[in-house]
Amino acid sequence: MFLYAWLILLLPLLGFIGLSWYGDKIPKKFAGYLGCATVGLSFLVSVAALIDLLALEADKRLGHVATLYQWVSSGTFQLNLSILIDPLSVFMFLIVTGVGFVIHVYSIGYMDEDPEFSRFFSYLNLFIFSMLLLVAAADFFFLIVGWAFVGLASYLLIGFWREKTSAVLAARKAFVMNVIGDVGMVIAAFVIFDAFGSINFVDVFAAAPDKFRANDDTVLLITLLLLVGAFAKSAQIPLHTWLPDAMEGPTPVSALIHAATMVTAGVYLVARCHVLYELAPYTMYFIAATGVITAVFAGSIGMVQYDIKRVIAYSTMSQLGYMFLAMGIGVFSLGMFHLMTHAFFKALLFLAAGSVIHGLNGEQDIRKMGGLKSVMPLTHITFLIGALCLAGFPLTSGFFSKEAIILSSWHAEMGNFVFLGIAVITAGMTAFYIFRVYFYTFIGKQRNTDAHPHESPFIMAAPLLILSFFALVMGFAAPAVDAFLSPVFGREMVHYHDSFLETIAVLAGLGGIVTAGLIYLTSQDKLEFAKQAFAPIYDLVYNKYYVDEIYDFLIVKPVRAIGGFFEEKAEREGIDRAVDEVGAGVRQVSYGISLWQSGKVRSYALNMIVGVVTVLLFVVFF
């Protein structure tokens, strides 16, 4: 029935292949339109899959596997080239292709002057295909294949400007961090196969409740190994350090990574494997704890950064922490709902920030901005909408999804006061740092006298308007999203209502906005005084708690020292010296033999006579 759904994956793949082979032979604009068209058509096919799925009764929407052919068959083991079509995969299809299409359109304007325009769009298409393969996989094998392809595509896009050393290093860092997660995923797949004799999602999830009791050692091992991959891809502590550095790539790449692809993969993985995680409450508590710690950790760093893209990047880490909190306390559909609303307003924030950067000729330091409200009115209003959504301002999409998670962090069965407290504190931090950026960038006087800010062209402005609309209204889709996803998670989520906690959460967000306004609009001198007074704490947070330096000291330097030792002792003094000695011995033997090869006939005749006499003497006397 859903065999046509393969087009969702194949269209971006064809776009990548076509642009890779012929991109430099076709007009630049056509390359951009082709890249957009493949993702746009993929979105339309996703809509068709949604319609067909909704036409079925709720209990018949699960387990639809579209198989092209049987790839491997050995005994009872089979591996088919298949994709799984159910509410969760279609939900992700719509987000990835919908938001991805808008970012593609925006990129036509943003990358217009880049000499490798077509290569950029080919990589974007590869990124979309990789993420779609990941979410469409019907088994752990193709999940891991998609997982690895996403890492490859992110490496290519983060390091797209390969002439910049910082971009190349950032791409390498992202790749290494994600490979750590890949190792966990691969080991988990082997453990799953050993336990179930299958790696097919439908078979594994159907057998798991009867095979394991709660917190069984094997299910704990599987869920923790899968979590290594999820934390690496979604930049959760301690595998988070690659995400801020990923801002070295073009701004549309940042938007795609943070909003529609890559970092959402970890959340999707936990949601997809929710059957296993519900059998491992210890792991779920660990997920929730890691989520809230990451949320407050990243939020505190975002409060003192000055690169506009890095502040938004840390906000992504923080919001992903909310999503993992939701997954950890068992409100899976609320985590996916926040993933959806976050996709819209985070893409909006990044693209609006890109519009600012574009208008200021590449400037990213908010201290060199200011006064852009009047000269970039469209960018201003769209960034403000995104900031209000991120801050959880009432009636925006971020308000509905974040409030639901905060209330669940107390009222859900696995909720507690600690989760609630950190979630509320993070909400205040979030509002503060995003409006700190807003006031620095758009309010006050212009501080960069060298730039001539200007509004972005229509092809960049139109995506901002589209994302603004969805960022404002999609919060009202919560009941529909919950009902659509309920067959996957086996139940509809309870939407808690607590006026007291709702008021506290709203006041935390509003307090963050007001505090940012008071500090950055009226009290710059007091701000500098506070920095000096709390210099040790400020330096600690500004330097991102020195996590990179700690990793460098504990891991990088010892590995380099060990490598240097083996290079000197094992390679140079061992292998190289042994090879050199063999060569020297051959040379000496050759030199000795060469003395006999003088080229003089008399010497050869003498040698023959001596040889014959020696042989005769040996025969006669021995």
C-alpha cells in the first residue's frame, strides 16, 4: 500500500546524485531550484502518506512495511530493503521535508554569491536523504546506515568552507563525536540480535515485553548503548562539545542541523524504541536527569556568549534537554510535540540570524550590532516572533509545548521536584539569553559603522514569514499531534492542568525577558561591574566550564603522548630501524659480491681456475 513512500527518500537522493555529477554544468539558479524541487516533491509525497494513514482506523496505522526486495537471507535471519510507515515516521517525514524545503529556498538567496553553489545544494540534498533514511528505517541495520550518513553529511556541510581552518576542525570534531555514538549503536544492534534473533523493529518490539522483566540487565545494556548514539547526535552532556563549533558552517546548515535533522535524531531514537525504554525505568531516569542537566548547563553558557549563532546553538542544546526530559518521564508524545514546535521557531531564529549576518556582511558578534529594528523591519519582527516562542511567551507554540513538559515534570508518574525546579529555572534562563540577543541586535544605536545593513531579498524573507506563521499557530495542534501519535505509544498523553505551576513557568519566562531588558537597555555600567564582581564565575561560564580543555588534558594530550612514544620507539626505532638494517645488510653483501664483478676477463678466468682447483682438491682429499 505504501510502496510509493520510497519516493520520499529517493527524490532527495536523486537530487544529490544529479547535482554532484552535473551541478557545475548547469546554471547556478537551476541547481538551486533543482535542489529545492526534490525536497518539495518529497514533502508532497509525505503529505500523501499522511492522508492515506489518516484514512485508516487508528489501530490499523501501525506496522506498514514497504519492501522493495529481500537483500540478505541466511537461515532464519532476513534483511530486507524496507521502510516503516507509521504515524511516528510520517510525523518526522513532514518535519524534515517541510522545514528542510523552506531552508533550501532560503539558501538560494543566502548562498547566491558562493562559487560552489551547486555543491552546497548537493550536500543539502544528501543531508535530507540521510535523515529520511534514518527515520524511515524498518530495522536497526538501516537505522545505523542512516545514522552514519547523517554524520557524513554534517561533516561535509560544517566544513563546507574548507579554506577556513576553523571550519575544517569543527567538521572533524563533529565527525569524531558522532562516531563515538555510532560505536554504541552498532554494539547495541549486535546485543539486540543476540537477544531476539532479529533486528527488525516490528519483531523486536513485539517480543520485548514478554522476553524481559523491568530493568533486566540485557535491556538496560541495550538502552544505554542506544543512548550513547542518541546523546552524541543530540549533543547532550558529555558528548555536546561539537554542536557550538558546528556554527562554522553556513547559516542554512546550522538551521538544518538544529531544526529538522541531526540533533533531533536522538530524540526520535528514544521515541522509536520506547518499548525497550519503558522496560528500563533506570535508564529513563538517567535520560531525564541528563536532559535537565544539559538544559540548565547549556542555558547558563548561552547567557554570556556574544556570537549570535552560538547563543542560538546553546539554546538548541537546552531545548533538546527538555525533549529528553519528556522522554525520560514517559510523556513521549509531548517530547515529539516540542520537537515539532522547536523545529519551526528554531529554524526561524537561525534564518533570521542569517538575515542579520547577511545584512552586516558576515558579522556575528552581537556587540557590533544594534539599531537594526528600523533598517531591517521584517527580519526584526520575525526574529522577535522566534524569540517569543523560544521564551515560551503565552499563546506561542513554544508556550504550549514547553509548558506541557514543565507540568509533566512534576505531575507525571516519574516526575519530581528536582526535574520541575530545573525546568523552571531553565525557562527563565532561556528567555533571558534570547532577549539579550534581541536587545543587543535590534534595539539601541548601531554600533558597527563599517557595515551598511540592509533587508534581505524576498527569496530569504518569504521563508521567514512562512516559519513565523507556523511558529505562532502550531501550538494549537497539540491535541491533533497527540491523537495522531497515540497508536505508536499505546496511549494518549495526559495533559495536566495546574494553574499554580503554569503561572510560575510563565513568570519565569517573563522575568527573564524583563531582566534582559533592564540590564541591556538601562544598566550597561552595572553589567560591567557585575562581571568584575563575579569574575571567576563569569569566566567559568564564558569559557563553557572548560569542558574542551578538560577533554584536551585528559584525552587528547595523553593519546598524542602515547602516539608520539610509539611513533618514536616502535615505528622509528623499531620498524623503520629494522627495515633500514635489512637494507644496509643487503647493501654490504651486494658490495662484497660486486668486488667479484670487475668486468675483467682475466679476473674471471683466474676465478674459474681457482674454483676448479678447489673442487678437485675437495674431491681428491675428502
